[in-house]
Amino acid sequence: MLELRPNCECCDRDLPPSSDQARICTFECTFCADCAEHRFFGACPNCGGDLVARPIRPEDKLHRFPASLRRVVKAHSACAGTGAPRP
């Protein structure tokens, strides 16, 4: 089961389970669509794998299988100085 991380590990943008803006690789590294497309050009900076749209877990399954609350932010050179405030 996917971890469904709650944020972009580059800019720390919130990515709730229902977000169509979340992108993941096969190791579940998670980025927003903007960072995935414009900073990393569709390739995960950690493993080099493809960044693809993260599936949306049906809302009725979230109670039994909740999304992760653990925020991951890494210091990628392409992310330097982004520090985008979360809404």
C-alpha cells in the first residue's frame, strides 16, 4: 500500500490524499507536479526513476488505511531557496 506522503519533498507544498498534483516514483518519493515537471523534468532526483501521477485513495478507504503524516523534505540542489510557504 502506498504511503501517501503529505507534502512535496522539494518545496514542502501540501499534497493531501485527494490531490491530483502529487507525483511519485517507485520508491514513493513524493513531489508536487510543478517541481516534478519544471525542476526535475519528470525524473526522480533520488533514484532517477519516472515521476508519475500518484493514485488517489478513495475517501471511504482513508479511515482504515490513512495517509502518512510524516513530512519528508530533502535538500536537493534544484530546490535551493524554494521554501514555498504552505497554504
